[in-house]
Amino acid sequence: MKRTILVASTNPGKMGELRGMLDADVEWVGLSGFADVAEVEEDGVSFAENARKKACGYAEATGVWTIADDSGLVVDALGGEPGVRSARYSGEKLPGEERTLLDHRNMKKVLELLEGVPAEKRTARFVCCLCLASPKEILLETTGKVEGVITKEEIGSNGFGYDPIVFVPDLGKTVAQMMAEEKNAISHRGNAIRKLKPLLDELLGRG
Ligand code: IMP
């Protein structure tokens, strides 16, 4: 019988990405199938801790193997910030505020804090931690990264979040100047999923 795995996200894009890239013989389900389950707080101090909390919390609550992720931007000159506060770095989303406005606020804060910081000290990376847990234990964990440099202004209009201010030197453009496939090929989330795939295949007996 196929193993059921819950993707602990309400974001359909993330679910599709995981299903597609992991390409495992699995019955994938989303959180929408478990309406009564209470939301697990993302109040950890690291991406890994948040991914673990969500995977273990939802696996315990549902009795189903669960995969969860946490991701964000780490800026060296800001001591690792925005880090786990990436989504709300400039404050909570205001009622009725478009997601893109919040993204602009967050980017503006990073750019202002880095004013006068020279290019060689503007190093940063996107980080994504994935965790797969059963109701009893953590089964697999991976981390993916993509290294970049924070620009002096927003460049490009693709993607979301901090993509317009993260310049990837290897490709000579910001993440927001990449097409979706190009981003997936180098992204922190793509890298974490690519690391997880052989481990999951082995766990499911297909290794
Ligand atoms: P989460 O893991 O979806 O909760 O992401 C937290 C926050 O990190 C997002 O709201 C974005 O601000 C930022 N972030 C995560 N991944 C990306 C990305 O691929 N591009 C740009 N921003 C990202």
C-alpha cells in the first residue's frame, strides 16, 4: 500500500513543488484535509527548529508522516537577520495589505539597514530546512542554500519575497530576474528537496 505523507503547508505552490520534485510513490495530502488540527506555532530560533516543530507537531496530531519546511533570508552584515523573522521583518501584515506590499516593506528595511555597507560585506543566502517526521520521531532532515549578495535596490519582477534584492554572482542576476525553472534549479528549496529525494527513496525501500 502507498505511504501517505502530509505536506504541512497551506501553500498549493509548495505542495506541487514537493510532489513534483520528490516524484515518490506516495499518496500526498495537504493540511486542508485535516480541518480540526490546530496550527503549530513557528516560534523556533532556527529554520531547522521550525521545520522540526511543524513536522513533528502535525505528525503527532494527525497520525500521518509529515513533511514541513521553513525558509528565509540570512544576511551576514545583519548578524543573520531577517532569518526566522523573514516573513514579518518589518512588522506584521496589516489587515487587507497585499503580500507584495509587505515584501517591499521587508526589502526596504534590509536595504536601509545596509546603507553604506560595501559590496564585499553584503553577502547573504537563502536557506531552506526540510523535515520529515513520523508521529514518533524525526525521519529525515535536509538543508539547502543559495549564496548571494544584497543589491542596493530592487531589481527584477519575478518570484516573491526578497528575490529582487538577492543577486546570485554565479548567474549574474538577481533571483527576481530568473525564470521559475532557472530559480528551481539553484534555489535553497530546490537544493533541500534534491537532497531529500534519495533519502526518501531509500526510506520507502526504493533506494
Ligand atoms: P516560509 O518558509 O514560506 O515561511 O518563508 C518565510 C519568508 O522567507 C517568506 O515570507 C519570504 O519573505 C522569505 N523567503 C523564503 N523563500 C524565499 C524565496 O525563495 N524568495 C524570496 N523570499 C523567500
